[in-house]
Amino acid sequence: MFKKLTFTALAFCIMSANLIAYESAGKDTLKTFKVPSITVSTSKAEDRRTPVPFSQISYSEIEKQYTVKDMPQMLSEMPSIIMFSEGGSGVGYSNLTMRGFNQRRISVMVNGIPQNDPEDHNMYWINLPDIASSLDNIQIQRGAGISSSGFPAIGGSINLETSNFAASQGATIETGVGFQEFASENVYKQSVSKYSLQLSSGLVDNKYAVYGRLSQINSFGYRDYSWAKLGSYFLGFARFDENFTTQINLYGGPFSDGLSYNGLPKSYIGDKFLRRANYNFWMYDSTGKNVSWTTARRKRELENFSQPHYEILNDWFINDKLTFKSSLFFYSGKGYFDFDGTGWTDKNTFRLTPENGFQDADDPENPIIRAFVYNRQGGWLPQLQYQHSRGVLTAGAGVRVHRSEHWGKLAFADNFPQNYDPDYKFYQYDGSRDIFSLFVRNEHNLSQELILTGEIQGVLHSYRINNEKLGNHYTKYTD
């Protein structure tokens, strides 16, 4: 249950029909102006034109449905999608499946720009906190769709389109508090809150538009220690010239949360006390029916991360038949998560061995492992669209370059070795992935009721691991 209070100040509104009509002083002359827009993605399906099953969520539907829940919860209302929340509250880490495929087989894009992690291809929705507040449209394609940027989409594709914020002017302050029933305590209590400020200039001088949003979502979580604090920001600038449009977006948000990624035994679900448990490890006995061992999650097991996104989106209307679209982007993600290593680690796991300078080290007790990651990805996605006499020909390319840094160290233990360096890393490596793609797609109108679509694509993937070290020693490869 979430109660929201919103204050809105509007200076003027542009009609939803995308036309403004007015009378000029001294004469009855009716003039019309189109509200400008930017559409950089050619991966969107069109009704009765594209041979792909798809669903859409419009701006008005997003505004009615969305409050604080993670994006997978909103998408779960669409056909073939199932979601689950790791913390049980729908705020923090949430995941979805589409047609039975997990997120590694689902392509997620924002304004046509890929968002799946280049190394494991998973989608981490928590990196886009409160993004729904700045969306204009969501399209879900089920099955192998028409995504043409060189990434797999067997399960389906999800494209989030942000607003170009030219259609409204004003300021909005939003705050809300949510309450949740905790049956184990037989009480309702506050579990989530949100604070948000949005500012939009609307269309200025028939050429410019500026938008900004700052928000904070806090969740107590349903399971033990499954809290989340999600900061979010979105800054945008758009310029509309006669034949050329530009939009610059900067969005993201630093967040922190308690870890709760391990599931629970099925028998716990019906127990109002046990279903709120949050274990970092558990196991069944030899019968496979009874839980014989559990280790409770510790307060020190948490995550801190931030992934800012930078986009430059362009439409160039060369002539009535030829349009050039460009997406230039860069985003980086930096942070760490601390997790418990009790019960499955020893001094060899942490390279506390004589060859690394530790002569008489004991097995660390109650260790907390810090896993650090620093990702950088940039790229360019140009596309050329030609309206010929029988349809549309689209040709495009993609260049994406990804670099990452990973390392792990002991953040805490009860019995560090003597003279232990707190910055000692027991593993570290650098990852690289480059993606180059080309595609051509043609939509040919055989008749007024029949369209033939053909597409061909070539993609080159290059993976590398560099500077891999275990303790103080680089890994040596014989081949």
C-alpha cells in the first residue's frame, strides 16, 4: 500500500494532438506547429508492419501504474513475463523471465542503447533506479525481434524510451510513504518512501527544451536486512532545428542495499516467520526434505554502486526520403559488494600462503569478502533509413567497446595475519570485450495488405582477460 502526494505547477500545456493553435494580434490567422520529437531507435516494432509479437506501455499508463516498484514489476503485467523480487518488497533487486528465458537471453535497451552487462549479459535493473519517472514509452517484443545492434534476443527485447520533455512545462514535487503488513509481527509499518523533484522547461523559443529530475527511494525490505536506498537523477537537454535534432541525456543514481540474493526452502513460504529469513547459506539433510544447516545474513553484507549514463541522440532529416540517426553513448559502473565467506573459505582461498609472504597464517575467521568492479562501456550506433517507392530500407552499424577491472580482498576477519596489508588483493583481473556489427533490413510492400521483411546481420565479438593475478603473482598460460 503506497500513498502519494503530488504538487504540480504548470505555466502552459501543449495539446496532446501535438498542435498549437493561436490567433495573432490584429488578424484571424490560424497557424499550426508540430511538437518536435527525437526517435533514434529503428528497433521498434510497428502494428501491422512488423512480423513480431509485441506489447506497449504508453506514457499515460506508466503515469497511472508507477510509484516506486522496480521496472520488472510493471513489465510483469505484460504477456509472457514473470518477475520476482529478491528482497520481497519489489524495491531493490528484481528480476524477470520472458517466455521462460532469463535476463541473459533478453535484450534491454534505453533509447535503443544496449543495457545488458557485456561480460555476463545479465540485466541489473537496480542500475536504473526510478527510470520509469522519465519514460515516454515501453515496448516489449517477444521472441527473436528486430533488435539490430549485435546482441542476442532469443527470449525477447525490451526498449525503454525516455521523454523528449518538449510537451510540458512546470515543476512537480512528489512524496509518498508505503506501508506493508508484517504478519510475523502482526503489524502494518512503514516499509518504503519516495521523494522526487521534477522540472521541465517545455518548448522554449520553439527550439529548446530542458528537463531535470532528482529522486530518492528508500525501502526497509520484507526479508531481514534486505533494505535499499536508491538515489536517482535525470538531466536532459534537447535542441530542435529544421532538419536536425539533438538530445543529450545524463541519468543514473548511486545506491546501496543489503544483500538478499539467496532463495529459501519451499517449505518456508507458508510460515510467516521463516519466509522473512535471509540466509547467505543453507542446505538440506541427506533426505533432501529437512533443512539441516543455515547461516544468517550479516548486517555487514551490503552493496554500494553507481552507474552514470551519458547519451547524445541525433536525427538528421537529409531529405524527404533519407534520414540519418545516431546514438553516441558512454556509461560506467563502479562499486563493490561485501559478502560472508564463513564455512567455505580458508587461507588458500585468500592466497595467504608462503609464496605470497604469509608464512604462518591461519584460516581467517568470520571473513567478509569485498568484491570490486569498475566497468566502462562506450559506443556509436549509426543508422541510415531510406524511404523507397515500395517500402523502407534501413542500414546500420554498431561499435561498442567495454573495459572492466575486478578484484577481491578481505574487508574484515577476526584473525588477520601479522603485518597484513589491508589493500592486499587475493585476486584481480581486467576484462575486455569489443563488439562490431553491421545490418541491413528491408520492408517491401507487396500490396496494401502484405509486407515482406528481410534482414541480414553480421557481428564480431572479441573477448579478453588481461593482467590476471592470484595474490602477488600473475597467472601464466602455456597456450
